[in-house]
Amino acid sequence: MNRRAFLGHGAAAVAGASLVRGAVAADAPAAGATRPPFRHHIKKAVIIGAVNEATLKPLAAAGFDGVESTAIVAPEKALEGRRLAESLGLRVHSVLRGWAEFNSPKPELVKATWDTTAAALRASQAYGGDTVLMVPCRIGGMKMPAPWEFKVEFDPATGRLLQVVEGDNAPYKAYMEAHDHAWDTSQEQMGKLIDVAKETGVVIAMECVWNNLWVDPHHYAAFIDSFHSPWVKSYFDIANMVEYSPPQGWIRILRQRIAKCHFKGFKLNPDGHGGRFVDPYDDSIDWPEVRRALDEIDYDGWWTNEGSDALGPVERARRMNLAEAGAAKA
């Protein structure tokens, strides 16, 4: 199935949605200008480690709504963190579990990944969260297309890759096989975690983080749909996929599959190929268009700032407020 066929086939279809890179608006609205009439509010958070008073107080003072914690602790300890956060008007809305090894050839690593993810689901429940961010696996070490070269087609029944570029795909045979293996092993192990997700009331939210998998939004959506479960969704990082195509296109395709978002920036090189992570509003992202896309899909959840620690809580919150208001760059 190619991109256009999938758009017509799935619930992700949005007429006229474009994956062509758009120009970033240059002018910010004048002070006091009327904000765009967005229907939904997006809650602000940052990623932290341990949930403690020294970390939380400055965030509460800066106007954040909550945090995402990397601390996978026993439920009793997580409950203490929940009480502390709530006493400051904050919520621990998610646990960042991170890299998984579901495609490892070592059974002990697969089991350790499963056990850690189950522990993260239970910790998130005790924190008062409703998601666990997980990257199912990663592949590399073989020839693969550059991000801007991908032209993915896949079998909608199995998820198997049919091509990753136009023309000769023989050079990418090993990559395509590794990708198919990652699909199968991730589906098997994540499927076994769905019972824990149901028990805890916490969604398994899959993120793509330069792990060379699910680099096309239609393929990514098809993987999520393959579980036929509300307990497996996307944790969509707005900056991670900029090299492949603009994030607003991914949002309009993924739609209600998105459980949460990460808020960070990526600046493309002058030729539009490659680039580097930067702070939001120092980047190539069209934030007004991203905000419109999120509102179009009725997104009213969280976006969590990642990687902007040097800005300080007040400046981080300011930039997130600009994005929520649909403000263009100054």
C-alpha cells in the first residue's frame, strides 16, 4: 500500500493534507493582538528525573501544569511523588520508559524490556499518570535511505515493507528485513503488555526517536492500528520527524492515535536535508501550523518540553505559551 492508498483506506485520511515542507511564518502577532480561536487548551510539562520538591517548585512557579518522570520506582514511592506534585498544583502525567529491546536476539534482554515496561506502567498509575513513553526498538548498522529519500510502500495486511525508495530497493534488503522483524517482535511483546495497560489504566505510548523505524506516518499509523486496542497509541515528538516531513502532516494523519506530544525544536540545514536539535522557536518548525493541526484533531492533552533545560523554567514556559497561542516567530 502506498501513502495515497492508505490515506483513502484508513480513518487517518484528511482531504488535502500535505506532507510538503511549508515555509515558517516570519512575523509574530503584535502585542495585544487577538489570539486564533483555538478550541482546546494544551497542558505544559517538562521531563524530570526524581520527583522532589527542589525540582517541582520552580516549575510550579513558572506556570507549568505537570511533569513527565524518568524515575521508574515502586508504586509506594511513586504515590509519594504524586502527593508532593499535587500539593504544588502539578501532575506527574507520564513516565518516560525510553529505549526497549523487543527485537533483541537475546531472550534475557527481551524479558528485561518487558519487565521494565510493566514496572513503568505500574509506576505511572501510582504517580497519577495515564501514559508510558516507550521506543519499542531500534535498528542500524546496515545501508538505509537518507531521511529525505524515503518513499515507503507496505502491505496493509501484514505491515511488510514493499519498498523504501523509488526504483531499486535491493541495496536496502537488510534494512527492510530488520524493519519487518522489529514490527513482528514489537507487536508480540507490546501485545502481551496490553493486559497490564488495562489493569493500570495507562496507555503504552510509542515514540519514534531516530530509531530508523516507522519513518512514514502512514506506516506508523498502521502499526498502531495493528493492535486493535485503545491501550497502544503514539507519543508524538514534534521535532523528531522533521527530517522526514513536516510534523503537521504527521499530526493530521495520526489524529486520535496521538496520546501525548513532546515539544522541542529541530533546525534543518539550508538545503532542507539534515540538521540539528535546537530550542523551540530557534528552529524550522511552523509552530502556528502545528498548533492548527493539533486543534483540528481535537487534541487537548499534554505537550512536554524536552532538551531545553538551559533556557530555565520561565523561558521554557514562555515559548510553550507562544506555541499554544499560535504565535509565529518574532
